[in-house]
Amino acid sequence: MILFNKTMMCGGLVVLAPGSPLQVLFAILIMQFHLLFLSKLAPYVKDSEDWSSFFATLGLCLISLGAYSMMLDLKGNEQRIIGLVTTVLPYFCIAVVVGIMILYDFGLKDRCCCASNKAASLMNKKQKKATTTQVQPIVGSTEEKKQVKYWQSST
């Protein structure tokens, strides 16, 4: 599927009306199809790889959408706003991909979580040590002894 996507984006679009809005529209459709494929089937082994591929494809789709919107005949202010949005959003997708790579692929999340889990387990051990004292009732009569034995056997 990845090879098909790359073939269509590089080879297929060259044949289809070069430099026209139709070419960019088909690029958007190809990227949307690939985006749906990634989000529904999750083809990679790790979830971080699925998310990285999703956001990379989303960035490419937004760049294609920006190129399509730049071809429209708009006034100066609208053109600048569309240009700004279609420039910032793909950079955001790239930043998310880099963040996923650092957190999951390089193991930073595991290191941070392990450190916090170790601290939590140490606190739990300290709390358990403080609460391990058991109070035993003072048994006077034989009836009370029977009740204590029944209580200890049931727990």
C-alpha cells in the first residue's frame, strides 16, 4: 500500500494534467485514501509507527490542500491567511511525528514512566510498612474466644 501511494504520488500525478488544479486535487484524494487506510487498518506493528505514519500523511495532505487553495483566485488578506494556516499545520504535523519518535521510539516515555512508577512503588512500600501493625483483641470469656477463632478462620 505504501509503494502504491508513492507510485501514485510520484508517477501517477506526472501523467495527469501537469500544473493544473486537477493534478493537486487528485493528490489530495490519493493522500486522503492513504490516510483512511492508515487510520482504519493500522498496518504497523507498533502504535507509535501507525501514529507517525498517520501524521506524516496528514502533513502531506495539508500541504497538497494548501497548494490547491493557493491556486484559487482570492484577495490578498484571504490568500495570506490560507498561506499561513497551510504552512503552520504541516509543520505542526512534523513536530508531532518528531515528538512521537522521541517519546516512543527512543524510549523517553518509558524512562519517565519507570522513574515515576519506581517512586510510587517506594511510597507504597513505606505506607505498607507503616500500616502492618495488627491489633489483637483481649479475650476474656470462652464465648469471646470462640468468636475470635471464628473471625480468624473466616478471614
